[in-house]
Amino acid sequence: MDVIVCHLNADFDCLSSMLGAKRIYPDATPAFPGSQEKKVREFLRVYSPLEIKKLRDIDLDEVTRLILVDTKKPSRIGPFGKLIGKPGIRIHVYDHHPHSEGDVEGEVHVVEDVGATATIFTEILKEKRIPISPLDATVLCLGIYEETGSLRFPSTTGRDLIAVAYLLRKGANLKIVSEYIKLELNRDELNILNKLLSSSRDIELYGIKIKVSKAVSDEYLGDVAHLAHRIMDMDEVDALLMLVAMDGKIVIVGRSRVPEVDVSEVLSDFGGGGHPVAASATIKDEPLEVVEERLIEKLKRSVKPQRIARDIMTSPVITIPSEKTLKEAESVMTKYGVNVLPVLKDGRYYGLLSREIVEKGKFHGFGRSRVSEFSTTDAEVTAPDTPISAVESLMIEQNQRFMPVIEDGRIIGAITRTDLLRSIYEETLRRNRITKEESTEKPSMGRNISKLLDEKFPGGITSFLRLGGRIADSLGYNAYLVGGTVRDLLRGEKNLDIDLVIEGDGIKFAKRVTEEIKGLKLTIHRRFNTAKIRFTKASEIKMPTPDFIVDVATARTEYYEEPASLPKVETSSIKKDLYRRDFTINTLAVKLNPRDFGVLIDFFGGQRDIRERTIRVLHNLSFIEDPTRAFRAVRFAERFGFKISKHTENLMKSALRLNLFERLSGTRIYDELALTFKETEPVRALKRLASYGLLKVIHPELKFSETLEETLQAIHEGIAWFDLLFLDENIDRSRLYIMGLLSYLEPEKRLAALRRLSTSEKNLKIITEGFNKAFSIVKKLKTDDPVEIYMTLRSVDLETMIFSIALCKDRTVQKAISRYLLELRETRPQLTGKDLIGLGIEPGPVYSKILAAILEKRLRGSIKNREDEIDFVKSILNKIDDV
């Protein structure tokens, strides 16, 4: 028996979800586990959208499948909770409430972040094309309108609106909806509202305003949640906890406008549940005043403080000793790309020095003067625990662009205007609950992506990331997930290359991780302040693959002493670490510390460029410092189907005009090309490189002609063909594509190009011989004779054969090479010298002749097995000299 069940005291979202489930599971029996809200009872007296059984009508022993809607908590389904965990009971779950401890996990588990469970069922019915009546559409509409406050609650999503639009097209009657989702108050409700307002207590925690209201009603009022919204609309508070005692029980309703107050977590101790912004609970047999005091105590423990200066500051900070000169200060500013330097005297904060002052001082001839003589010593500073709101006021009032964060006289960080603006923007997102609903291929660009981490990563990885955040916290560090993994998360793609950056000591962090988790192996690179954590089969946390590796690095900054040189690296902050990367889409990070787990860090507009599908460099000197980024720009653009921004294209062209690529070592160019060859569509990427003139970096006469494109595409197809048929063999893709690229250059120019790529003498010889053999094969191998094919190709390497197929337009030659690879190359005589001795043949040069004759017979198919070989040798024993 299949049973559809919702939570106790069923509301319209319960009713509509049960109806939706009934349409999907037509043989299932809907049943209320307990009471219904007054409005639901009134609706069911007039309308009968489906037959719903009462608890007493259900024999629990006959239930084989339990379909939970609008809840996943065993405690909220009454006696049906006894079925959870019972052998033979299958569980299907459909809900929109966030995950919490103790939730039921079903074999079908559909939990979506939308305003109402009715929205989930509307989407399923639409997708499965299950017909619904106008009454069905009206009931589903009632569920969405009630749960989203007529689409006004912050938890409302774009999907809820789309669902309502679909239901209206299916005949939903908004007149009926408005009749049961009334906003007017009756006399009893108005009386309770007055009591709630007159008894309210205002509590302020960490600058957050919370109202606690209580009232006693002699009459049973049914649903009182709408009164909470009345109070929230009337008063400028951040959160509300409303207690109404009636009919022998206390109903608690929680509402929140700020992320610091999660009302579902606050009410969890009272057996309640819901969303961080809207939750409820029901308590029996306790005095109202006692419940109120318990609630306030829980609030004090649960409310998170507002962010403080330490949370948004950049650390560590580039500083300069007071005895240094203005000329040296200018060099430091240019080297690190900063416009303000804190000045230190005996290691303690002394003042600030701006670039403007440095330039003016030098202009007036004071380049050799000490920076202490020009420092601003009365600039405002702040402490690490100062609320962001206070920092904001101070910076605006004092028109100060750079705020030092000072602790015990020492500078531990700094807040810039950019940091402040980003903090204000992120706080606005959090307070308004702005979500950008995208398709499943494009995940939300919201500020916290912890749910996305849980969805896209296997459980072992998310467990490790959370533990890593806690370990970093215990060390006083900040830990971040960075790189392509974060980029691809936002693109909806799977990428399990886990790279962590630690603001602190990355090696110390990695050591602590290996102490906390058994079964890990640690490799340390002290020169680079990095480490590799390798998981094993014995690891306590199970990862997706054996020998799974997590890379750990200390947050670094870098500077280039000259164009196209390798960078110098120094310890720094996450902001500086991300700034040294190539493109904005690769500068995203996710904070892992428990308090901010899942917070998306985006200093440079990476989210915007992912949305707009754009490759954009971080600054104008990017290609001057590292011209190989131009190759990477094309590679990423082709891989993701992104465009390269116009400004980035202009900077690439400027780098070419300035001949910066001439300073690049051939090895670095070859490494970038090798990565390009590994792309899904390498030929398209090479063509785009040519369009920007980047292939001329290899040789000025290298042109991307139609013939070259055909050859490269043939190589690409040849590699795909080979990989499909010979799974256990590998070929050198880079060598093949390099041969293809250079195939139409004259030999001496081809050699010059290979030397430009710093090709070793050994590989130079292999590639040169490969070209010679391939050109010879294309000219001569125009036969279907298996012996001739074998003899021609047996000493030729795989890469040269694939290259020959691509280079040749003659089908006879292509078939010959294919036949060799598929049929002939493993052909060998089974008889050995020992066998020939056993047959009475004296050892000598004749052995080679006999084996060659056997091989020829095998190639022609006249000998098929060992017995045939023995018979053949016996047949020629008398003619050995003629063999």
C-alpha cells in the first residue's frame, strides 16, 4: 500500500503537494497524519480536489511505500514516523525546506530551494505532461500563494512565479485563491494583534534588532502566521519571534530578514522547522512565560554577530619601514601594485604614505628623503573587532580610502574602499535574499554556495572541506577553495581538482590535517610553501578515486622583475593571491572557515564574466608580465565557448607588436601548446591562435591554411580512432599536432621552428625522422600486399603512422596503414629456435630464413596456427638450402 503523508497541522502547501503527489502516484492513498489549519478545513468543506483518508483509516502494517510531502522530519508526521527505518518500507521525499539533522533520506529524494513544495509538483506535472483540471491548478496555486505570502516573501523564487503562470494557463481561479488567502483581519485576530504589539519586547544582539511578542487567546484562531507579517510590516525590525497561547498549546512563529538570525535553527529546540527566514513550532503543556524565556536564551546562543573588520580586511599588508626613502617607496608601490603603504617604525604602525605624496615629493627633489617625514600620522585606524557599519561610517566621514586594522600597535590588516563596497554589496544580497534563478546548467550566482558544494561534490570532498575549515579556524588561519573548481561549479560543470589557499602557513595547516585524518600521505615543498595531501584506501575520509590529491598553498603575491620572466613570489593575502592569476573567471574563491563556509569571494568580477561568457584579464600589464596568458585566453575561450573581451584582444595584439613573445622560452610556449592539444577541439583552438597571429611566435611563416586545417583535423580524428580501438596504448598527442602544424614548412624552417620550441636533440631527431618516414610512406605504400605493408611499417612508430594517415589523401595508403595496425602488426611466428632444434635443424643463419618464411605465410593467411607452422617446416626440411 502506498500512502501520501504531509506534516501535522496541514496547510495549503501540504494539501496542494498531496494532490500533486496523487497525480504522480495515482494508486497511492493521501492521508492527513493529524489536524489541518482552519482555512484548509473550510476549503475542504466546499471543494473536494481528492479523497483524503484519516489516520484511523490506515493500517500501518499494510504500508509498503511512504511518500512524504512538504516535510522530511519523522517527528512531524505523527504515528507515520514509526514506519521510518522499518524493513520493507520504501520512502519517497518531496520538500522545499533546507536540510537539517535528523531528516529522512528517501530512495527518491526531491528537495529544491523554492518558495513552496507545490512549485516542485507543478514543475514535475508540467515536465511529465500529466493533465490537471482547473481545480487541481487552483489548489496548487493556493499552496504557492500561501507559502510565499502571495509571492511577497523573501523566500519566493523565479521558479514559483513561473509555476503560477503555468497554473493560470491551466485554469487556476485566482478569485478562489484570494478568498482563502485573505489579508483582512477579523475581530479576534485584531484583538490578538493588539495584544502582541502591546506585549512585545525589543532585543538587540550584535546590532541586530529582534522583537519578541506574546499573547493569549481564549478562542482557537487556527493559522496565526499572517499576523507575524503584519507586525514585521509595521515595525522596522530584523527578526520577529511571536508566541500565541491558545487551545492548550503555544504556537511560535519566527520570521527573519537577516542571515544572522536563522529562525529555523532557533526553533529547532522547540520541535519546529522551516526556513532560515520563516519557521514555526508548536508546544504543549508549558507556561507561556517559561517558553518565552527559553526562546530568548536560545536566541542569544543562536544569533550570529554582524561582520567585523577582521572579516573583510586584507591581510597581510605590504608595508615599508620608516627609514626607507621616497624613491624606495615608489619602487615598492610599483612592484606590488599598491597605492598606499602603511609606514612602520620599530615594527609598529606609524602612519600612511600615498602614491600621490610620493610622486609630488620626488617631483620636488625629495626622492632620497625618509618616508617618515612625509607620512600621514593622524589617519583614522580601527580595531579588528570593530563592526563593519562603524568602519563604513568612519571611512565615509573622513574620506579615507585605506583603513589600517591595528592590534596591540601592530598592523594586522587593512580595509580599502573596494573591500568596503564589496562588503556592503554582499550584505545587501544577504539581507534582501536576492537569488538569480538560472537553469540547471547555470547555477545561482548567490553569495553563499554551500548548497552547490553539497550538490556537485561527492560527500567525502565536502566533509574534508568542512573539516579543513575547522582546522584552519583552530590555527587562526583563513582557508579557501580556489581555482578552476570554483569556476566550474558556477558553470555547472564537475571539476574535482581541489586546490586550497591558506592565509597563514599552508604547510603547518597541511601537517595538522594529516594529524586529524588518519591514512593520509603528505608531501611538502618548502621552497614554494606548498604541500600535497594524498588520500589512500586507508583514509578515514573516502574520496572519489584512489590516491586522491589535494593541493595546499600559502596565499602569495608575485611580481615580475622584467617582462616575460618567471615571477618572484612572496607570502600575502587571499586578495593578492587571486590578483596574480590570469583571468577574472579564475579568481573566484570559496571560504571554508565554519562561520563563513560556502561564502563566495569575488574581488574582480569573475561571476559577471562567467554570466557574460567572457575571458578578461585582470590588468593592463597582464600579457607584458606573462605573454603565455594569450595562449591560455584562447584555450579557455574555446573550451568554454566564451568570447575574449575587446580590451583583452587589444592587449594581446599590443604584446605581439612589442615583440614580447620573443623573450619567452621555447619550453613555456611548448607547454602552453601541449595543453591546447589536450582540449576537446584542439584544431579550433589552433585556428583561433592563428587568427591572433600567435602561431607566428613559433615561426614567422607558419600560416593556418585550409590544407593545414584539414591535416590537423585528420590528426584529431586519427587520434580519436586510435584511442577507441586501442584502449591500452598511448600516443604522444603533442608530437603529432606539432608535426601537423609544421608539416607544410620547408625542412630548414621546420627545424628552426622546432628549435624555437626548445626541442631536445633526442626529440628533434625523432620528429625529423618521423617526417622523413611519413613522406616516404605516403609516396611508396600504394599496395594491398600484406607482406609489403608489414615490412614497410614494422619499424615505424605509432605517431608517424597516424601522421601518415592524416597527411595522405590516397585511400590505398590509408587502408594499408589501418590494416597494419588492426590486423598485421602483432603477427609473429609461434615457433622459436628451440622448436627448430627439436625438429632436427642445425642452428645457423637458416633459422632467420625459416622464421621469415613462416611470417610471410602467416601474413598471407596460409598458416594460421602452431601446427600449421610445424607442418610447413617439415615440408621444407629437404629444401632448407633453398629457403
